[in-house]
Amino acid sequence: MTPTEPSLTEVLGGRGGAVDATVPVAAFVAGWGLAGMLGWSGPVAWGGGAAVLAAGVIGVVRLRAGSRPRAVVFGLLGVTIAAIVALATGNAADFFLVRLLGNAVSALAWAVSIVVRWPLLGLVVGTALGQQTRWRRDPDLLRGYQRASWVWVGQYVVRLAVFLPLYSANLVVALGVAQTVLTWPLVAICVAASWPLVRSALPEGHGGIRHPR
């Protein structure tokens, strides 16, 4: 890697967004649990309101920090939909249903992208570096992105393996804890592991992710 060559850790980042995703979850569990403990009516509504409020505050902070409005809107929309689902069913555990489905769809999408030789990691990094799809013409870089994309498939599979039993048992607090524990740490591991896997596929003298052949 040349001195000017960025690592995938620098390109992908990700920890800030992953941490942001856990705050509304913590707010939901806290609001729901506190309302239930105090005997307030509609604990799911209190939890959902707390989650949406937390997501809104995060959105404002991120916008002021220069984050893209689209990413902020998507984050707020995801929390709002999760809260609406839980309110519609009256079951607090259903706040996590959207995340469960999202992880299942993501695992399938990443796996399919590898099989059809359009690994999503390559699309993400190529877009971030302004390369679009030029990396696909480089067989070594394509192979590296395929290898590293399996790590991202793995994180979704791990979450599903943990979340599904907890969801089936209706363990709301445990779901909240699992969501926190398995969000930014897993993302951090994936980001850190991606570069070595990509680099291992590149021959000596290759220009790296910024310079596809």
C-alpha cells in the first residue's frame, strides 16, 4: 500500500453510524421499561416516542456536523417505521422486527452479489472513491472484494442467529442489549477485516483500491 493509498477502514468508516443506530434502540427499551414500571398506559407508545425523539436529535446533530441529509432521513425513517410496527401490534418486541427483516435481506443481498460477481463491498468502495464500477475490470480487485464481502454476510448471519431466539421468546430488554452489542462492534470488526482480505488478493506491485488495473 502506497503512502497515499487509503485503507478500507478510512474509506468505510462506519462506527459513527453504527453507534447512532443503537441510541434509538436504547431509548425505546428505556422508555418502554420505565412506562411499564411506573404503570403508565401505552408503554409501547412511550418507548416508540422516545426512540423517534432520540433519532431526531441524532439527525440534527449529524446534519450540523455535515452528514448527508439523505442518510439522516433514512435513519429517522427506519426508527419511525419500527415504532409504528410496534404500536400497530401492541408488542414491544416487534420494534425489532424491521431490523430482523433488514438483516435477513442484507445477508441474502450480499451473498447474491458475491455469487453474481458484483460484490456490494466493491460497489460501496467504488462509489466512495469516485470509481463507479471500474474495479470490476480488475480481476484481482474483484476477487478481493468478493472475499471481503463474505465477512459482511457473516455479520448479518450472526445477528440473525442471536436475534431470532430472543424475538421468539419476546425478550425485549435482551433484544435491546443484543442490538447494542452486535451493532458497532460487528461493524468495526468487518471494517477492520475487510482491508487485509482485499489486500491478500492483490499481487505485488498492485496500486491498491484507489488504482484498479
